[in-house]
Amino acid sequence: SATQSESSQKRRVNAPGEAGKRPSRPMTAGEASPTRRQKMPQLARKAKVSETFGEGPSGAGAPEQPPPGNRQQAPNDRHNRLARTLDIDIIPRLVDVHRAVPAVAVVIDAARLSPTTQEVEEFVRVILARESMPAQAFIDVMSQRGMSVETMYLDLLAPAAQHLSYLWSQDLCDFTQVTLGLARLQRLLHQLSPGMAAEQELRSNARRVLLLPVRGEQQTFGLSMVAEFFHHAGWEVDCGSGSSVADAAQMVEQHWFDVVGLSAGSETVLDNLRLCIDEVREISRNPRVAILVGGLIFAGHPERVKFVGADAFGLDGKQAPAHAERLIARRPGGR
């Protein structure tokens, strides 16, 4: 009929280029149609066509294509390839990420056990404040964080004393402020140390050390900290009660000391220090007394240690007691 003829003509007009093409075959059961391919998960499509999940530039590791003669297995193959991609590449990466997280957390926690530069500067501001209580509160916070006394000595109090000296050298605070700040640091040092208790019973065989600064030395906080480390190592410590290197000879003549530690901060005192050490050795009650020197002027300059006649440079930091023990071990003998 005329109506059927018009419909046929419309179909021919709307499908140009159809002539000469092979008729499409019927789709077999399970074959992936374009519609089903579009519904494939995004992750699976990336696993097929990109190098995102471990495929090298050469195509190594690329998922296998289904054999042409077994097209009915295409959906299952895609599922298997996706599962393999997850098992071989993605899941291991996620595992690695989750393994890394606790490690990072540990590093952060460990870092928090030491004060930052900003915290040291804040601590100095607290030390210089009118009231002394905030300084103790600051120490309490560090202690609650889990910071050890040794860490507070080396990483908080010592840098704070150095920063005070810097502020003074730059005229950012006056002598009175520095003196007050160092006095508060000294008090905190004593409060932190169980070894500073006057009633602490010393061992009957405790080693004895005399620690003295050069006359006129203003910054003796470092020497006080060394005294703390000797205390903690079980030594009996005498800081001379305000005496200086010039008084060392008289003290070693009156009392027995296993080690004498002398601190100097300027090259101008080397000659006097040498004369003092000679006198100490000559009149000491302990003829085998060991002499340690400390101070920045000796760091990296063993020739200066030899010049003044000391046995070793090692009066700085927590290693001082170990240095002293080694010196005594080479000098057998007792009181």
C-alpha cells in the first residue's frame, strides 16, 4: 500500500550508507552489548585501557583479552581481570599506605618529646616574665607530654640559657633580666633533679669531682648542668660555692677529689689556666687527680687542651661523667 511504501522510503533515507553492508548477526547469549559495556565500572575500564594500575609503557602486565572464539566468557573475564587488578595492585598499595600511617604517627609522637625552637623561645619569654610560676607550669606541661628530665636539661633549659645570652649580646634585654632568667633556670634545674636533694645519701665509695669556672665567668649555667649529670651518675659534686679556677689549688689541697673540672670561655685565660693546673697537680691530696676542661674555646682544639696541661676535653654535656670515669680507670689508686 501507499502507506507501507512511504514508511519504507523513510527508513532508507534515515539510514544512509546501509547499502552493501553485511546484515548484523543475532547476538548470542551472554555477549557484551554496547549498553552493558557502558555500564562497566569505571575502575574496570581503567584497568583495561590505561597504565594507571601498574601497567608499564610496554604493556607488560596488561590484562589478557578473551579469545576470539570464546566470546561468551567476556563478562566473566572482565570480572576476573578486575579482581586480579585489585588483588595484585590496588590492595597492596592500600596496605602500604595503612602501614605507613602508624610509622608517621610514631615519628610525630617522638618529635613531640623534644621541644621545638618556637617552644624554647616561648619558654625564654616565660622565664623573663615578672611572675615565676608560669615557668614551672611550662615545665609541668613538658613533663606531662612525656619529656624526660635529661631531654629538658639538654633541649630546653640549655638552649634557653644560650638564647638568653644571645638576647643580651644583641641588646634585646638588659643584664638584670638575664641574671633573673638564669637564676630561674638554675632553680628549675634544681627542682627537676632528685640528685640535688641535700638529704640524698651518697655511696660510701662515691667518686668526687670539683667543678669550677674561670674567674669572672658570668655564664655558669652550663657548668651547673654538668654537675647535675655527675649527680645522676652517682658522683659527689662540689661546685666551690662561688669559687673560681684560681681557688682550685687551695681546695684540692684541703679535700680529696678524683676529678677536677675547669671551665673557660675565652682564649685570654689560657695562660692563667695552665699555671692553675700545674699548681693543682703539685699540691693535690690526690696525686693521681684527673683534670677535665670544658668550654667552647677547647672544642675542636686539642692543642689547647695539651697547652693548659689537662688530661682531656670533656666537661660539656651528659658525657662528662663517662669521660671522668675513663680518666680514673687509667689512674688506679684510692683515698
